[in-house]
Amino acid sequence: MRALPLVVAVAVACTLVGAYVALGGTSYEPSPVANPCAPRPPRPTDGTGERVEVVLLAAADGTACRLGVSREELVLALRSVDDLDALARKEGKSRDELEEALRAGLVRAVDEGESQGLIGGTTADGLRFAADHLPLGLLLSILRGASSLLG
Amino acid sequence: MRTGLVGLGIGLALADSSVVTLALPDILRQFDVEIPTVAWVLTSYNLWLALAAVPAAYVARRRPVPAFAAGTLVFAAASLACALAPSFGVLVGARCVQAVGGALVVCAALDLLTEIEGSDTRAVRTWAAAGILGAALGPAIGGILTETLGWESIFLAQAPLALLTLAAAFRLRVRPIVEPAGRPSIPANLALLLLSGALTAALFLLVLLLVDGWRMDPAVAGIVVTVMPLAAIATAAVADRLGNTVTRAATGVVLVTGGLTALGVLPGSAWWWTVVPQILVGAGLGLALSALTERALHGRSPQAVHGGWTIAARHAGVVLGLLLLTPVFTTALDRNEDRALRAGAAAVLDSRIPPLEKLGVAQDVLAIVRASDREVPDVRGAFADRPDTPEYRGLEDELVSQLDRAVTAAFSRPFLLAALLALVALVPIVVSRKAVSV
């Protein structure tokens, strides 16, 4: 009888915690970002702007997969060369490795986009030229504003 | 009447350990100090209360009435100094003096209550109940005063209330105690220390979560957290029927542990998720603190000295809680900020707003995040001048949801760590269960 309050307290505490866990308490946190190496479901596109966007997102996925980071981390690092350098340091890569992965990922995505008919030959040639020859800072500026340049 | 006034004095002194919790953002802005610095408004009071409690108790046992009166005057004067402080340094200095006055009041009050009530047991229960009420109501009252009249009003209101309690000591004669003080109860005081460290989480982190995390109005948050003291009052009324001090203390610790664990696994970011955990924590608080205080004082003389040990243990526990939980919380906040940024970037990239607009939205959101300077950013500002379409509203809601998830998850570990602290308090209770049978 003396232990009854304690037993009731244990039961109440366990019931509450169990209910909160069952309602998703242990997974109530920011949504995990998708694996960039896994294929994403296709999305309908409308207009050149959206088609170019799909190609650029595919490029981001390919590059992020190769670097072992998420697409979102890579996109956030595309704000400037300094941010990109910070990402390279964080992932233990050299600046050259990162730059090479970025250029290769873009060329591959442009090739795929062209073969799927998402972008035209002229747009694809322009993006490939930019990926192969432009300095990194300028390339980032173009990537950030690609939609407006090509839309 | 005298009992009520002495209880008011105890409540005021112990409420001050948490009363400015909701005022910290205003104090931070007014004195332009950093977050770790502003926390000293709380830490300094608890630290000095812990350090001064036992010496104050030794003073109080020889001259209880003058000690109570002097402590009240010091507390009232220092409260005024806090309200009128021209600089942050003066505010913290005044808080230290206020704590010394508070220690004298609380320790002398125990001897006054013994004289007024005519019974050690009743005096200890009243003394413990007044302290629990003060500590539990502190954040709520402070929040409402800060929101309606400004943070200075907390201290301005305390000064006359403290002076009012002097009437309790008028013409009261309390016999000084001259016999040497015995050893304090180590298990009961250790359990009080650990439990108070854990309750820091309930009182401080919950308020921070509601106001800074979920952006609730401080006055409304103050009302929400009154659930805890209400539960404590309700439980204290029936505590006697729930067994001896060991059973009550252990039951209380289990309830506090359960409530804090539930706060660590909240399934959503709305205030009502905190209500049931608060009831458990409040009920546990009402049971465990009073039972452990009775246990620490039972059969020990003089009461004031052993009361002083319990105050020292409780407030050392609060300081321990602040020192342990703050770095855990800060690290978790940084980690979850990165996760929220990635989740937010994914939401923008995958949204159905026009591609040309994504860059603009992302830049505006990032600018708000960068400008927030360790406060939770209000990302809705990035959508103020954008079209009111389902696509934009959907993206805005998704970003707010990710932010809420990140903030709530950041509080998870500190709450769980606090639950662990509470659980560890069971060890000294169980170990000492046969030492005293009360």
C-alpha cells in the first residue's frame, strides 16, 4: 500500500512518455534532406526557366553525390567562392577537387538535359562552355542567375 | 496573519531565483550585453544564495528576529537598486546583495515560523510550501510584469512587498538557539541539489522554449507556465496522505523525471503539448521538495541551520543546472540551425514557386537568419512583399515548420539531461530510506 503512489507515478510517467514517443516525439526534428545519389521522382516542367532549373538541380545532385555532401549543403555553399572553400575544408577536399566536381557535374547534367529534350542545343552549348572555361567566381554567378539568363 | 507575511517573505526571496527569466531578453537589449553575460542576472543570485545560506543560518539562529528584519531591509534596498541600476555591473552587484538579504530572510523565517506555529513540523511544511510556491510562480509573475510594465517593475514591486513582511516580526519574541548545530543530512541535501538542478530545466528552459523558441507573447507564456505551480499547490494539499517522506520524495522524483522526459520528446511545437508534462513536473515538485526538506530537517536542531543547508543545496543545484544545461543547449541550437538551414534550402528548391523567385526567397530568408544573431529568426518577414498564392503560403508554412522542428529538437537534449539529473536524485533517497523513518 505504501508503494502505491510510486507505482501510480511510474505508470503515469511511462504512459505519457510512451504516448509522446508514439505520436512522433523522437522524430520531431528538421526533415532529413534527400540522398543526392538516389534518383528523385520526375517533376513536370513548364517553360524554359523550369527546365533549366531541373537541369541545374540535377547538376547539383550529381556534384553533391560525388563530393559526399547533400545537395542543399552544396547549393548553400554556391553563394560565394568563400562559402565553397569552407565546404571543401569541412569535407577534407581540396579546392581543385571541389571545382572539378562542380564543373563535371554541370557538364553531365547539361548532356542529360539535352538528350532528354529539356534544354535546347544553344542553351546546352552555352552552359557547357561556361562549365569548362569560365573562372569559378563567374561560373557561380552564372549558376545563381542561370534561370534569368536563359529563361 | 504572521504566517502569511513570513511566507510572503520566503516566497519573494526564493521567487527571485527565477523571476527574471522572461525579462532576460529585455535586460540584454537595454544593457547591450551578450547572452552568456545576461545569464549572470540569474546565476549570480542563485550562487550567492547558495553561498550565503549556511552563514546566514548561523547568524539567524542566535538573533532570528533582527536577522529577519535586517535581511528584509537589505533585500528591499537591493531590489530598488536592481530596478534603478544604471549599468549591467550594478544590476549584477545588486542581485548579489539581494541574495544575501534573501538568505537571511529565508533562514530566519524558519525560526519565526516555529515560534508562530508552535510546532516544528508545521513550521517546516509552511516554510517548504512557501519556497516551492515562490520558486514555481517566479517565471510566470516575472513574465507578466515584464510584458505589462517592464522588467524594472519586478524589482520595484518587490521592495514594498518585502517591507510589508516586517510586520510579521513586530513584537515577536523568538528564543535564540545556542546549542551547537549537528551534521546536515547529506542524502536529503544531495537529492535536493540534483532535483533542483533538474527543475532548472523545467522553469528556465520551458520559458525559453515558449518565448524565444516558439515566439509566444511573454505574458501568455507566463500564464501557460502557471500550470506547474497550480499542480504543485494541488499536490501539496494531499501530500500527507501519500505516505512517508521517502515514498513522497521518490514519487515526486519519478513524476519530475517523467515530465521532463516528455518535454524532451515533444511531438509538436504548440503550447498545449507542454501542459501534461508540466502537471507531472509540478506535482513532482510539490511532493519531492517538501518531503526532502522535511527529511533534511527531521530531528535536527537548530532548524534554521539545517534549513540553511537545504537552501544552499537547492540553489547550488540551480547553478549546477544552469552551468550544465546552457552549453548543451547552445551546442544543440547550433547543430539544429544547420539542419534547419538544409531542410529550408530543400523546401525552397523543391517548392513550386517560379524558379526566378527561388533565389530571391532564399536570399531574403538567409538575410533574416544572419541578422537574427542567435535569436530564432522570423522567416515570415521574407514573404511580406510576395504574392499571396498557395505556392508561397505553402513554402512559408514549410519553412516555419522546419524552424519550429529545429528549435524544439534543440531543447530536447537539455530536457533529457535534466530528466537524468532528476532520476539520479533517486539514488540518495533510496540509499537513505532506512536512516530516517518520518
